[in-house]
Amino acid sequence: MKTALKPKPIRVTVRNTQSSSSVQAMKPAADKNAPAPTLEGAKMNIEKVNVFYGDNQALTDIDLQIRVNEVTALIGPSGCGKSTFLRCLNRMNDTIEECRVSGLVMLDDMDVYGPDVDVVHLRARIGMVFQKPNPFPKSIYENVAYGPRIHGLVSSRADLDDIVMTSLTKAGLIKEVRDRLHESGTSLSGGQQQRLCIARAIAVNPEVILMDEPCSALDPIATARIEELIDELSQNFTIVIVTHSMQQAARVSQRTAFFHLGELVEFGDTEQVFTSPRDERTQGYITGRFG
Amino acid sequence: MTDSSKSKSMSHSDRIAASLKRRHAAETRFRLYGISAIAIALIFLVIMLGSIFIRGWGGFFETQIELTVDFSRQIIDPEGTNDPAVFARADFRKIVRNALKARFPDVTKRKDVKALKALISKAAGYELSHLIRDDPALIGTTQNIWLPSSDEVDNFMKGSVSRDLPESARRIKDIHVGWIEELEAEGALKSTLNLRFFTHGDSREPENAGIWGAIVGSTLTLFITLILSFPLGVMAAIYLEELSPKTRWTDFIEVNINNMAAVPSIIYGLLGLAVFLNFMHLPRSAPLVGGMVLALMTLPTIIIATRASLKAVPPSIREAARGLGASPIQVVLHHVLPLAMPGILTGTIIGMARALGESAPLLMIGMVAFIVDIPQSFTDPATALPVQVYLWADSPERAFVEKTAAATIVLVAFLVVMNAMAVYLRKRFERRW
């Protein structure tokens, strides 16, 4: 399907036909599944998002509000589209030729898929941490300094040093790496590497941090450290985390969204989703009947 | 008892044991095939290199004869002008002849005196003229000087012409042999390193021919090849691999690049002849044109190697950079390209090594001419190492056989150094992630 080659016009047209009318029209429908989140508290507002890979529909009509300074967990069985959804939020799917996105994704009052949005600017506002720790094969210092440097956030070496130290401190890594800032980032252990990636992401001071199963490659102790860190970071950042572990979702998140077969089945306060799920599919998943 | 009942009586584990034997035999057989294939390849390699070295080794040495040379003022500068231009025009061959006559005063017969000349190289006069050019104070003095022997004497001394041959079958006659033995007995004949081989250009006289002209020609040519094909190839590969959308057009281009790598090199020579010489009127036989032709030939190799090493950079690095908000160009220049560089350099060096060993396209654009002067610029007529090998292999003089092999040794040495560099770079900059 060669129409996939010009995805942007498609996105724009879909957005134009829906955005103005659907904001009002769709809200009650969203409220039915997920009560409470008002637009005031929402950092990101997602409406009627559909994602296609070629002819396959990966996500269907997703409506979701991500509230400021909260941790929102996305759970669901493998292949349910939660990672795809996460990557829509900062347009990481742009480079996948086959992928088309329609619907509305708002960051504050910026339309993420708007025609005048520069993805470079967008990704400076929405940082990302990946499943497998992927530090650059450069020094620890350079790893953290890279973002501020390319975005021109600093004017002097001292400022840069400052940002690097602060970010490493916030990521809880400073004690371990203070004396080896100029060693390669890849020489660290897996958990340390992942915290380095978090430090690298927060060095640009993004508003939202997306985490795609950040602990799946880590041992339980490293996982516990990352979870602690996520908790601390949520004071200052809005965090969306995809996780395979329901316990993890329950531990770190305030709100949980359950995805199944490309649909958002249930979205609500974490406690409510885990203790009294409204949908029987959610019930089945969290009790381990499938997934 | 039939076979089937016998197999039924065999236990499960026995049957596995029986099949194990068969499997082990197959494995041993396969291992043997592999070892013998490698052994055959190695034997041929040893035979090839060995024969080149045995033939070529002598090319690095020459026979010299010591003569007492009288730099007579009457011959060099009879009018006392003290003008170097006059010195240069002087008849140094006559000085050599006089020195030979003085060495063998008993030789008086006209025929024998003529035969005497065959002992010393025809190029010996130039040696003397260079001595005078560098030090005019020698005029009027008498010096003991080691002069290069003729190629016939050299061949005879190295044993490539047997003494047992009947006199009529060799160019060194019995009378020469007598003189050579006399010189040898008096210690006036020696074998030394042939420095001229490394400092001279081509020559019709084998004892005077060198490969420096070809080395300089090859260096100039490869320089042009490198500065054209490396940036073009790397940029094309980056665009195709990292930036371009995957369309039917890029598929088409990709297929054609792969095809270009398989085009016989002489076709590139024809292309260069038609476009660079006949259409653009660039100078014939020049390293500039040779370099351009070889650059065309090397481009696909570099593009393919670069794309392969870009592909080998894990996508997680690209994602990490993109996730931080790096623009596509920043992703490539800051992260992907540095990581792919060792592979790119290796591919480039291997491509360049291939270009160094290539002669066919150079034949088409006239780099096959007989060129004595060392090329000074990219537009001077020049030749290249493999073409020099080809030219010498075609020359009738016996002594060019060892020159050909010696030039081949030099060419192989360059290739080995380049490939070793490629291996070193790969080992040195190999990264793990």
C-alpha cells in the first residue's frame, strides 16, 4: 500500500474533520469508561486515536487523559498496542513507513500531529526511556550532556556541568558515577545504564517522560531502584509507563489503562482498576486468567 | 532371524548408539573436506608467492664492476668553459670505454674492444655525468668507481644464463666469461642492492629500469580515487540507508549499485575513454583521469560497505538519539556515522586495494605508455604499478623477467600493507554495545 508514503496529509485531514466537532462529541463516551479526568488537570489529551500498520489496525479509537505530575501505567497482554500507543505520544512511529496515525493527540494546547509541529521540539518536551537500556557508546558525561547540547540549552561549560550533575543526582546515579564520569556509559551495569538513560532524558527537562517497559531487562533489585526513582520523578514530571508487570503498575502508578486487542478497555484510578475492575476482560487479565 | 526382528530386539539406546557412529563418521568426513580445501588453497598460495619471490628477489640486486675512471678534462670540458651545460653534453660513454680499455690493456683486437663494451651498462655514462653534475671538482681527477654491469653480465652472475650452454646460445661469449672471471678474481666485481630499482622510472635498459615512476603514478591516481569516491560513496550510502524514503526508485537505485559492483573493470575504462578523454578532453595517460575511472569503479564497493556498516549500528542508538530530539542529520552525524566508521574505512581500504591492483581500465585511458620521467603532477603522463608489471612482462630482454617479478613483489607488499591496515582499523575501533 503505497499511500503509506504520504502519511502526514492523511493525519491532517482526519484531524481536521474530527478535532473541532469530536472534542465535545466524544467526551461523554470517554467519561463512561474513565470518570473524573477533567481537561484542566490533563497534561496530554488523546482523542479518537487510530493507528494502522499498513492494512492492520493496531489501535482503535483510543481516548485517554494523562494528568500532570502523575504516573499513568499502560498494561495489557503482549501485542495489545500499549507500546504503539506510547510511541504515538512523541511521534516515534513517524519513521515506520507503514504506520499511519489518525485522531487527536494534544500536549497542553499543542496538537502533536499538527502540520507546524517540529518533532525535534516535541521530543524535547516529551522525553523517552526505552525497554532495553541504550546509552550512547560515549562517556557518562557525554550521554547526559548530549540533549542539552543539541538543543542549545546551555551557554557555558559550567552550566552544562551543572545540568549533568543535577540530572545524575535526580536519577540517583551520582554516588556510583561521580568519579568515573568520563568512562563509557556502556561500562555500567544494566540497572545503572537504565538510570543513566533516565538522567539523559531528564537533562533536557521535558514535561512528560514516556517509559517503555523500562525494567523488563533488569533484575529485581535494579527494578526496585527504578520504581523508587519513578516515584520521586513524578513530583516534577508527568510520566507514562508501559509495563508487563501488573505489580509494578500497582506500585508506581496513580492511574492505569488496560489495553486489549488494540482497544482501551478500562482506564481509571489504579486502585479502582485493580480492586474493582468494571470490565470483565480487565478482571480476567489482572487475575491471571489470560495474558 | 530377519532384519526387522533384529531391529525390534535392539533397545532404544542401542539404536541411538548405532546412529551416533554414522553421525560421527559424517562429521569427520566433513571436517576432512574442509581441511583439505584449505590445504589446497594454501599450497597454491605458497606456490604463487614462492615463485614470485624466487624470480623477483634477484631484481632487487645488481652486479657492479669497479673501474678506474679518468674524468679527463679533454673529454668533459675541452674548452675550459666550466659551464655545467657543457659538462652535461660531454661524451661520458667514451670515458667509460677508456676506463674499460685501461682495465684490460691486453685487449687490442678491434672486435674484442667492441665486445668489451658489453660488460658495462649503457646507462653507466649517466651515472658518471650525475657524479660530475653534483661535484665538478672531480674533473681532471682519476677515481675508482663501481659501475653497474650490463644486464647480460648481471644475468650471467645470477645464474639465470647457464655457463653450460653452448657459446652460440648465449649473449655472453666465452671471451666475456674470461674477463668476468678475471674481474671476480681481483675483487672488482660485486653484487649489491639495486637502489636504482626504487628511485628510477622506466627504462629500455633493464639494469636501469625502476618502479619509482609507477609508485608515484599509482599514489597520485589513488589519491584522486580516494578524494572522489570516499565522500561521494559515504554520502550516497547515508542518504540511501538513513534518509531516503523506501520507494520503488530507491529500490531501483539499490539494485543498480549492486550491479555496478559486478561490472567488469575494463568497461569503466571504456567509459573513461569515451567520456573523460573524447568528450571532456582531459589529458591522456594522466593520474587525474585514471583516478576518476578507478573512483567510478570503487564507488559501488564503498557504498555497499558503508550501507552494511550503517545497518550494523543497532537501531536502539538511533532511537535513543531521536527520542532526545536529535534531528535526522544529528542522529547520523553524531551517533550512527562514528559507530559505523571502522566498517566504512575497512570497506574503503579494501576498495582502494582493489583499485591499486587494477590495470584493465588504465590501459583504456592510455596509462600504459612507456614513461621514463617521474610524474610531477596529476596531469603528467604516468603509469601505475600493475600496468608497469604488464609492460615489463611484455619486454623481450631476459633481465625484465626478474624486474617483472620484483615489481609484483612491491605491488603485493603494498596490497598486504593496505589489507593489514584494514584489519587493524577493524580491530582497533570495533565497539561493543
